[in-house]
Amino acid sequence: MNGAITDAKGKVVLQNISPDKYQLSIGFMGYKSKTIDVETTAGKPDLNAGTIAISGTQSNLKEVAIVGTTPLIENKIDKVVYNAEQDVTTAGGNAGDVMRKVPMVTVDIEGNPSLRGSSAVRVLINGKPSGTMSNSVADALKMIPAEEIKSVEVITSPSAKYDAEGSGGIINIITKKKTAQGINGNASIAGGTRQNNANFGLNAKKGRLGFNSNFGGQYAIPQDTRVIIQNDNYATDRSISQIGTTKAKRYGFSGSAGLDYDINGYNSLSTNIKYNEFSMKTNGVMDVLERLAATSDTYRRPTDNENGSSNIDWSADYRRTSKKEGEEFTVSGQASFGRNTARYNTFREASDGTISERQDDNNTGKNNEYTIQSDYIYPFSKDLKLETGMKGIFRNIRSKYEDTNQDFDYNQNVGAAYGVLNIKLAKTLDLKGGLRAEYTDISSVSGNAINSSNNYFNLFPSAILSKTLKGNSTLKLSYNKRMQRPSLFYLNPFLNQADPENRSQGNPDLTPEISDLIELGYSTFIKGSVINASVFYRNTRGVIESLFDPNQKLTSYYNIGTNESFGANVFASYNPLPKWTLMGNFSMNTYKLTNSQTKVSTDLFVNYTVFGRSAISFKGGWNTEIFAVYNAAKRTFQGETGAMVFYGGAFKKDIMKKKATVGINVLNVFSRDLHIRTENSGPQFLQSTNVYYPLRSFGVNFSYKFGKMNFNPSTKKKKGINNDDLKQGETGGGMGGGIQQ
């Protein structure tokens, strides 16, 4: 049930022991083992066993060390688990670096993850959301050091116990939970030509009380990004060509602290508070050529943008277990307070210095969210288990425009209940099925004229049938229905006119996307090698995408229509030699969107991504890796984003008796810029953007672990709030325009 090692004086304390009768065994090299009977009760869970004497033996044996290793990849009935702590090449990196190595997950150059070609995924930290994720997933992942990550769970077919959000699936990052007695921690720092970050973590546990904390910051060195924008309106015979550079300054910091307390063997409490803050400032000058019929004009357009966000998350959890193994009851609460700011200033400067068309505005958005949920697990037998629970989410979004002195007030309340049955149908056949019910009530006020309300009720069924085959192979068939609610990024009606020719605005009238997914998956393990393959069909109604209106020079978001998509994913990991790992991932999905009003459909298009990695460990603590990612062109209803390729490598060395790691890393060494091409077009217009993004970078990193711990293998998996129901924004801040770097 548990174990521990004595201190220098022979004292030992065992925690997390459920009240019952036990046999306590004491052993030491060169002494005879001794076993005594002990008993605790719920009313008196503590027991002092007193002084226990053991006698020596004449037979001395050499010490025997038994070492167990967690596999790099684990396949479970409803998810695939990537055990990042078993990957030594992640030291000095961040969560974005770890994500690139996770089966079925791809990460773009900014650090935004997608799952099997879909960016409609929900990223959780220890099963909980963070307000920072709704602002910028990429920035939030950069603030999590790789050394703090225990594993990453990929849930492509979430059961009914999860919020219905995330039509592409759920990615859950599990951080390391220090349950051993004592004080320990880690520190890391990384610097380079592009990204610089530092992180410090401290954990302490004494008796039944545990403390954990983490603090970090990041800073991106400003570099010039070259931008070329073309707007052609065929109906008016007008074209605008813009060529220039922008420079971005980005920084952020975060901090968290938490407490865990085991009241007794059956009851425990925990609480945690997090704070995150990000800021990005961009400035640049565009040289503009404007042509109207046979006339033309040239001028300059300087622009400044500033986007910021801050967020506080506070959570508290209570957990109760019983003598019945597997029975568990939890109550959790969470409060999240977010603040987003956006400011821009731009004007037209003629060749004679005359200034006109000045545009500037400030927008402040506040996003407050309160959640309470209760979950209960009851095992009727080893072959039948029930999971059930209820949840309430209460959101309020307020956005204020300083220039027009108008407000956008948006309220969203969600009530949910679910039930899931886990049934073992046969020795090698398992079924997990459930149903989730969600009721959503929405009311909003925009400006002085628009008042709207909406409410809807949905049922979300899910089912997974898993068959264990010979040779450590698994075959799974699953179905689920999911929802993708628009977040503030898509809803905010703030009109950003930083580029008057390419304005942007949210749409408060958006409704959720609804998806049905059928998936067939196969996994096998062959002598340390892993193969995971799946095919799927997804039908999504009310797809949310951006559309550009050439007459209003405006990009906004709409529920465009229905997308029927077929896809496949293959992940493989192979060891040619014991310390050499080859890893690859291929994802593809079709795109064919039919507009719900015009019934016009796009041509069938195939999106795909390829990832490859090679990692080798050498004697003396040396580790190396190289990787490459190719993202093929991606289609939207109105346009296309061009293909992108990026690659990198790293060398790391264990030092100071493996307590520290030092390394170097490189990215796109043979090319300074990454060319990102985006094009939207129609019968009457063309809108194209070419960004030459400074990607090449060199960096060094150092990480150090400190502290001493006492053995205590008994851990309790904490449960808490798990909000995964919002479609996340495409860029940081949720409201700003301009080039992101």
C-alpha cells in the first residue's frame, strides 16, 4: 500500500494510508526483516508504532536495485499518453517544444497546437482551463517549462464527462506533482537571438501539508518583419499595394502557488492561484501605392499597435474517497478574471509631409468567469463503473471602446450534467458510453441599439468500444458529438482600423459549431516501437470562419456552413538502436465546405502535416535531436494559406551528477525568414498578404534541479474544474490587429 525510508535517526512517517488493518514490514541490509500488525480507524487515523528493534544476521548480501521505467507512449481506452518525463531531450525547452513530439499533435511556428489537422482543440493544464489560454495558447505554452511536464494526454474522442467543447479533441498537460517529503525545486534559463526565458519552481511537503510554486518570464528580441499586402477591387477598378516592415516587442511573466492538505486517509483539500501577463507592441511603416482607374497616388502609413492581457485563476478542490476501492466524490470551484487591452494609432503621410486620415482607438475587455462542479465515481464491480456529475459556468464579458464611448456586454451561463458507464464486456473487450446534457443561456448588449438573447439545449452522446488484440495491440471504434462556442476573440465588435484597407471586427451574433465524429483507431507496440493509426469522419455544422468584404474593407467572422471531412493520422516511433529514437507523424484531412445560404461548395481540398524527429543519447550524458515540420497549404472558404516548413536541432549535456543540464538549440539555420502567404479571393476582389517572418535563431539553455526527497509512492490524482468549451482565438489579445511575432 505504501512505503518510506527512515531518516538518519531512524524515524519514518507514512502518509495517505486509509484506515484499516495492515502488516508493517521493516527491513535493512544485514538485518533480519520484521513484520508487525498495525490498525487505524477513521476516527483515529494516526498511529505511533513506537520503537521497533530489529536484529542483525550473519549473512550479508549485496544490495539489489530494482528499477522500473514508464514507457514513452501509453495507449488507454479513451486517450494516448505521451510521458514527457521519459524524454531527456526536452530539458531547457517549453511546453510548445514538448507538444511537437506528442502523437497526433502538430504545432505551428507560433506554438499553436492542432490535433489531426484541426485547430479546434481545447488545451487544459492538469485537467483545468486557464483564462490565459483563451487569450493566446502559444504564449501560455511558452510559460510552461518542459522540466515541469510529467505527461501529455491526447483525447481525440472525449467522453461525456468532458465539456462538449473542442470538436478536434482535447490536449491535457499534466505537470509533475511532488508528493515526496522534503523540499525540492528546479531553475532554468534560456537565452538567444529570438527567445529568452527564465523559470523557477519550488515544492515542499511536510507531513500532510504540501506546497508548490512556479515563477517565470519570457522576452522576445525585436526583429524586423517584412510585409507585402495587396488589395484589388475589380468592381471599382481600384488597387492598393503596401510594402514595409514592422517590429514587435513581446514579453510576459507568470506565477503560481498552491497548497494541498490531506485531512485524513479519506479526505483532502487543495487550492491554487495563478497569474499571467503578456504584452506586445508593434510599430512599422508601410509605403503605399494607390491606383484608381488611370490615376495613382503614393504615400506612407506609420502604424503603432499595443496589445496586452492579464489573467488570474483561483481554484479550490475537495476530494473524498471511501473504503470501497475506486469510489470518489469531488467538489471544485474556480474563479477567473481576465483583462485584455488593445490600442492602435495610424495616419496617412503624403510626400509633402501632410498628415491626414488619422485613426486611433483604445479597447479594454474584461472576462470574468465562475465555475462550480461536482463529480462522483462509483464502481459497482470490477467490470462496471459509473461516473456522473453536474456543472455550472457563469461568464461575463465586457468590452469598452474609448473612442466611441460604447460598451459590449455579453453574458453566458451554462448548466450541464453527465453520466458515463465503463463496462467490461469480455476479457479483451471494453465499452465506455455516456450522455451529456448542456443548457446555455446568452444575453448581450452592443452599443446603444443592439440587444439580443439566445438560449439552446443540446445532448452530447459518446461511446468508445476497445478490443485488445494479441501482441499488445488495440483496436478502437468511437463516436462523439461536440460543440465549439465562440470566445471573445470572435465575438468582440471592436472595430480595429490599424490598416484602413484591411479592417477587422468580431461578430456578437455567432452561434456554436456542432460536430459529429466517428473514428477507427489501431495501436500496437513491437519491441519498444509504437504505431498508432486512425481514420475518421467529421461533420461540422455552423463552421466559424472569417470572411473579407471588399466594399467595406472589413474582415469579420460568420457561421458559414457545413464541412464534411475525412481524415487519417499515423504516428510511429522506432528504435534502430537502444539509445536512438526515430519518430514521425502524418496527419491529413479533407476540406469541403458548403455555404448554408447559397448552397455553394468549395472544391475538395486536402490539408496535411508531416513531422519527423531523430534523437540519440550518448555516454556521458550527451543527448542530441533534430526535427522538421512541413505544414501543407491550408484551405478556407474564401482563400488559402500557403505551405510552411521549419526545422531545428539541439545538443544537451547532463552535468553536476545529472542535477543540471546545459545545451544549445538552433532553428531554421539556413534561412532567416519564414514566408507566410495568405490569400482571399472572389469574383470581384483579391486580398493577399505575404509575411517574411524572422525565424532563424540560436540559443543556449541551462536547467538545475535541487533538493532532497524521501520516498513516498502513494499519490492521489487531484480532480478539479475542467472548462473546455470555448473556441479559442487565432492570435494573442483577442482584439488587436497587426503582424504577430
